[in-house]
Amino acid sequence: MIDHVLKLAGAAVLGISLIAGAANADSVTGTGTLIMKDKFNSQTEWGADLSLPRPGRITRVMDGTYGFAIRTAKGAEVANFLDPQQAVGTKLPAGDYVLAPYVCTRHRHHHVEVTAEY
């Protein structure tokens, strides 16, 4: 009986430790906005880089209606998604990433916001 109680207590402590570890995960959010100005044949891009100090995983995507690309700070494409929600769960190595939303031929202004846990 005592062995059974000790095993249950040990399992409970392990479960609490795992929950506490998950609660201690840090997260960062990056953004990207693109406005195409066809009349002037120009575009404007801005946003906040998604900066991961350690390897991480995408946990949330907001907006990005027509999809988006994730690029390194040097411009190399790491991943692209036509359905923004497909990005959730994507693992990324530590580094700085630029988020580039796609636009359609009719709607020329789009934004994406991505949150990752590390």
C-alpha cells in the first residue's frame, strides 16, 4: 500500500513539474506588413522580426489571409504557407526571421502576426 502511495505521489510531482516547465516557456511575436502601390509601381514593407534566442515552435498565427513566407534576416526563405494556420507547430532554429505576407491582385495590403514559444 505504501509503495502504491509513493508511486502516485512521485507521478503527481512529475506531472506538476512538467506543467510548471510548460508554463515557464517564453514566447515572442513577430509581425509583417506589405502594401503594394500599383499606381506608382512601388511597395512598402515593415514589421518586427520574430527573434528566437533558442529553437522554438510557432504557436499562433493571426491574419495572413493569403498566406505568408518566413525568411532569415539575410532573405533566405525558410518556409511558406498559403493557409496561415498550417504554420502552427512549425519548428524553427534560433535566429531572427522576417515575416512577409502575400497579397492578392485585388487586396494589396496585408498583415501577419506570428507567435512562437521557445
